[in-house]
Amino acid sequence: MNLLFFTQLFHPYIYGGGEYLLLLITKELVKRGHNVHVVVQKLQGSEPFEEFNGIKIHRVGTEIESHGMLSPSIRHNLAYLLASLRKGREIILQGKKNGNPIDIIHSNTYVPVISGHICSKLYGIPHVVTFHDVYQASDKKFWKDYTIKQNPDAAFYTSTISKILEDMIMKFNVKAFHTVSETSKMDLISCGVKKEKIHVIPNAIDSNHYNDSQLEMSVGENNHEPSIVFVGRLISYKNLETVIRAFQKVIQEVPNARLIIIGDGQYRSTLVKEASPLGKNVVFTGRISDPEKIKMIKSSSFMVFPSLVEGFGISIIEGFACKKAVLVSDLKPMSDIVTDGQTGYVIPSIDINKWADAITKLLIDKNKQKEMGENAYQEFLSNYEITKNVSRIESLYKDIRK
């Protein structure tokens, strides 16, 4: 099949789970013989076109700098919208001319969906829209608090426009909505999307990527130093303040314990200030390479993922793939992915004392760490391998082309 994707963040600018998953999906689709184009936001220092692992990456719009989140400005998003629409039409017309017409358009929320939708309507191509999160359903105050908590640099109108955009996209008459968990499916239904149009295909990753022999060399390097790892975009709803505050209690029992925070985002300065009394017990790595990230996960004791709003949480299954237990908030879908006491612990989201108790308990009990890690790895192999994910996506594409 000839496939056209629209998304804003993509290789090599991987800040969060959504763009990481799309990279894995497109790589696997190319391996299976599909022709893949991806139209993305042009970021500072990037080339207008690149072919990476067979994926044809087209970068368009105003060149912007990113620190973990895209610019919320209307000007930048409108520039991407118009430029991606032009590029999408160019790719479609070129494909027709060459006898390789685009079979499916697949777009990631939010602005890219508009480009995909217009191209779909203009040329009669089936359109799939991916929703990782439905923010207004998961957190009733999310958009209201957006410019206060999520992105204080955003203009005052950003939250209103974002909510309107989220509402509008859910009303689009597309062939299919793809989402990553039953929780997100129910969120979409609660916002008026017809359930027969929603297809749940969970996040997945490539097990080979986590079993590389060179990466295995690092395991055990830091076994003398108990550490826990968080991986993700540094934004307020990831709820890292709770874990940082809990860590003040943890180091009273385990003085050499470290909290390693991998990632970047607008909320970093707030978190650094929160963690400053803990000194070297909390480490902010910023953005690091994928091999470095995997080495840090593998040499850690376990992972934490305290998010308050999430469509899935791909970092959880990264931990599973590295044979690590993951401690998560008691909110769906995280509490569906992690089995309490088996593959990690499910903890009340903002209860500092319970986070501190669970972290301390597991840091001390290395046998439990190992047992949970093995359970987590078996869960990963059963449900979250990328090949299974892409097979289901291929089936979805074939069904909507009929």
C-alpha cells in the first residue's frame, strides 16, 4: 500500500510516546513493503526532506525551535497546516501520475488531522485519525488550566482554541478513529464519536530494540546504587511533583537512592526548583539518545509513571521490555496495563505517603524487583510487541479500503 501520514513531531525529534510509536509503526510498515510518506513540522536545523529507514519524511511550515512541545501560536500552526496541505496534495498528485496512488491517509491529532481530512475529501482517500488522549474527557479542567499549568508561555486564547479543535476533530466524518486503550475509546464515545468507528490498537514497541547485546553490557553497572527512572515529556499532568515530594521521605530510609528524570519540556524549570532540596538524589538528564535511555532503564531498580492524564503511557511498556516493574497512578488506562503486586504497583495518584512507602518497599526488596520484572517482561511479549500492533493496523487499512 501507498500510505500518507500527517504529524507534527517525528524523527529525530522524539519527545513523547505518540511520535515514538508512529516512528516504530512506519518503520515496520516499510519493512513489510509499504511505501510511506510522512509530512511533519520543520524544526530548527532539520532538512526539508530526508529518507530514514525507507520512510520519506517531508518537513514543512515555518522553521521553529522546540523544547519538548510544539509552539502553541496560531501563526506557526497555521503555517504548518497550509504547507502540509500543499505537500500532501503534491504527494497525492505525484503518486497518481506515477501509477502509485495513495491508498490511506493516517493523521495524528491535532492540527495534522485537518490537513489529512481536507486531502481525504478532495481526493476520496480513506482517512484514519489517531487519538492518544482525549484531554477534555480524561480531565474536565484540562483545557481550562492549560495556560496556567500545562504551558504558561501560551497565549490566553490557546486553551479555548485547542478545545474547539479537539471537539471539531471528533465530529469529522472519517473512515476510522484509532486509539490506544479502552479508556480512550470510552472517552471518545462520551464525546459523541460513534463506537463502530473506533478501533483500539494498543501501543507497542520493538523487543529487538531492547535486547541488543551492546545494551545488555550496561546492565548491572549501577546495581550498587538503587535508582528509579521516569521517562516522558516534562509537563504538569505527568505529576512528577508527587514523586519528587515522596522522594524526600524515601531517602530518609534509602539515603543513596536516586530519581532519574529523562526528558524535557516547558515544566522542567518548575520541577528542578521542586527537586533542588534533594541535591544529587534527583538527576535531570534532559533529552538523551535512545540507547542511553534504554541503558538507564536497564540499570535501574524500577520505573515510575505517575501521570494524571494519559491515553496509554508508552514508557510503561518500555519498562516491561527492559524487565522492570513500573509504579503507576491508580487511573485508567495505567491501572489496566499494570497489575498491582504483579508487574508493579498501582498507587493513589497524589498520595505522597503511599508513593513514598511503595518506592521504599520495592527499593529494599530486590527479590521482589526481579520477580515483578520477569512478570512485566512476559506481559510485554504477550501484548505489546510492535509486529502484532502493525498487523492489526494493516488489517484496519484493508478493511476501510473495501
